Amino acid sequence: MDVQRFIEAQVQEISRIVGGGKAINALSGGVDSSVVTLLGHRAVGNRLETVFLDDGLMRDQEPEFVVSAFAPFGVNVKIIRVHDRFFKALKGIEEPEEKRKAFRDTFYKCLGEAVRASGATFLLQGTIKADIIETQKGVKTQHNILEQIGIDPQAGYGFKVIEPVRELFKPDVRKVAAALGMPPSISQRMPFPGPGLATRCLGEVTPERIAVVRQAVKIVEEETAGIKAFQCFAALLKDQATGVKSDGSRQFGHIIAVRCVESEDAMTAQPVHLSWEVLRRIESRITHEISGVSRVLYELTPKPPATIEYI
Ligand code: XMP
């Protein structure tokens, strides 16, 4: 792939489509939406409004990270806090696809409102090839796929969608990110799914349960920082199990699964052979630092038959 040519072609294409109009994009802090942000910024400058929907399902400190990562590029990220809308939409839902649909619907409603408030008529999205394939195969509802499955964003939500990286798989998106001048903290960042921690929370998504899984994800990311892997994270299982606290009292507590996989393009994945030392450190930190956790498991399943995320 000729990265420079790709960048030039996409910048030209975005500028041709948007013309003298306004565009908006939702930046998540992942490499896909980061690339789209910079391509759009190069193409139409300040006529691109970049928003970050703070949905309450992101990693720890994510809004702060995104604002400071894009400031050097002259991109002003507008944070829109919509925690309550997402928790309300997800309340009581346990079925995975229903959760994904509730997320997607709330995401586009919030984004649709941001689009209308901004006066933009185009939405730039970081959809990549793997997202399209998985959704078309019916494996799961990716949050950012609309037109490919017959939902008209113009009629449904009020904007036209531009997807500059829809033909690329993750490794090429990373190359484009590096060529655009992004630091490795973004260009090499582990993928994080659009529906965020909701994909790592089996059972009901509540602020309390998300707080537990957020802290566990943070610990796993910290303890595996130097390890070569496509993704390392934690998930909160729906069930609970019996444990015993240091004071000898019994607790029926949370079960956290730790998942660390190697993959090229997320279409298939293999579990990573973490050292016993790393695994024990993760277990010890999770059980000591997060109250109410009674068990920590390490997952061995490749993709297929499992998917990478838990819903
Ligand atoms: P699965 O769980 O399908 O994940 O094996 C494959 C890759 O995609 C990420 N993922 C998502 N990314 N929106 C996204 O932007 C989504 O709805 C979504 N679901 C999964 C996942 O983290 C992995 O890298």
C-alpha cells in the first residue's frame, strides 16, 4: 500500500464531497477515528467539528487523553457528556445484541443532535473493513455500520456518512496514522470497541458494574504494557462466585475474566501465553484493588470459536 498516495487521495475526496459545507466526526481515541480526524482536518480544516461523546463506557481518563493528544495537531475536541443517556438506554438489558442495538441507537441519537447543533451535513466515520465484514456476516452489530446493512443515516439520523478508511484493515490504518505524524501512543494503540466497556460487561450495564470492569481493564492494560499483543483487557462476568475475605468472612463476589490475544486483523485471534508472574500480578492487583471481586480467570479461547470481546 502506498500510504502517502492514500492520504492525498482521501484528503482530496473528503474536500470534494464536503465542498464548502461543514462536517463533523466523533473521535473515540482509537486509531481508526483518529486517522479520520486528521484526514478530515487536513481536508477541510476548521469546517470539521470533532466531538467526543463521553458515554460513560470509555477507559479511565479517556476524555483528557483525547483532548491532549489532538491539541498538538490544532484539533479542538469538543467533549459532550452523555453518561446518563447511555445508562438509561442500557438499563435492564442483558441480551448481547439488544445491548449493542441500544448502544448504537443512543450513539446515533446523541451524534444526530450534535450534528444538528453544529450545522454539519456530513459525518466522517472510522469504519474499517473488518467492521463491515463482521456486521454483514451477522456475527454482531458493530456500532458504526449503517448503510451497509440498509439503514439510511440521512433519513434515520439526518446526515450523510463519509468513510475514508472503509477499505483498510487495522495494520494499514496504523501505517496511515504513523504517516500522518501520530505518536505510537495512538498509532499503535490497542483497539477498543465502539460500545466500550459495555462489550466487556456480561449481564446488566450499570454505572457500578462498569466502574468495576473499568478498573480491571486499567490494571490489565498496565500490567501487560510491554507485552506484544493485539488486545489485552478484562471482562466482568454475569455470574458471581463464593470467596473468602482476609478477615475470614464469606463473600459472594464478582468474577473477572482476563483476555489477551494476538491477531493481525481481528478476524481471527490466538490467546497470548502470558507468564505466570504477570498473571499472578494481575490477579493480585484485581482482587486487592477492586472491592467485591472474588475470582480472576484467564481466558484461553481463540477466535473462532470465541469472539475477541464478550458480547
Ligand atoms: P470481536 O469481538 O468481534 O472483535 O472479535 C473484533 C475487533 O473489533 C472490536 N470491536 C468493535 N469495534 N465497534 C468497534 O469499533 C464495535 O461495535 C466493536 N465490537 C468489537 C474488538 O475490540 C476487536 O478488536
